Amino acid sequence: MKYCRIYSDPSGETHMEDVKIELKLVDFAPPAPPLDLSAFIPASRCCFCLAPVGWYGDWHPDPHRQFFLVLSGKLEIEVSDGEVRRFEAGDILLVEDTTGKGHRSRVVGEEDLIGAFVQL
């Protein structure tokens, strides 16, 4: 598994990088069969969101260090180094650009975006 990390460098520019999630077979909920699990990450709270088709957030830093899970729809994000990526259902982002120039986001396609934020 992997997620996309969005982060700010010391000069305030934002970037994206792919991060691999290491999984280990764990007997997590016996008698159910073992599952491949990552290490646990402490989280403080979570919420769900809906952004309609065409929603656009111009340049902004993220208000919190958080994971964003795309549940349905498509999201396009641009970071200040010029990279643009599209994310869809099943994609995971770790958004850490809480300072600096931030990123732009918009809902693309023909379906509203439904997602979940998990604040760290």
C-alpha cells in the first residue's frame, strides 16, 4: 500500500511524494483470520466531507496535519512546485503543508467528492 504525502520544504514550497505503507500479518480480531496491518498512528479526531462537482479551493495551507481518504469522486491537487495529481476512491493523502504556499484543490469529473479527514 501507499499514500501521497503533501508537505512544505523549509523555503515554503510544497511538494508531493509517494510513501510506502509497510504491512505485517496480525491476528487482529480472532477468530477472524489474520489481517495485514500497518503500525497504528495516533489520531485526535475525524470527520467526513462532501464537496460538490466544481468545488475549487485556491492556494491554501492545510489547517491541520491530517490524512485525507477519498471515498468517492475525484480530486485534483496542485502543489507550488507545479506538480498536479488526480486522486479517486481508495486514494490516501497525508497532508502536512500547514505552512508555506500550500496547495490548490478542485473536484473534477461528474460526481461529488466524499472524503474523510483524520487529524493527527
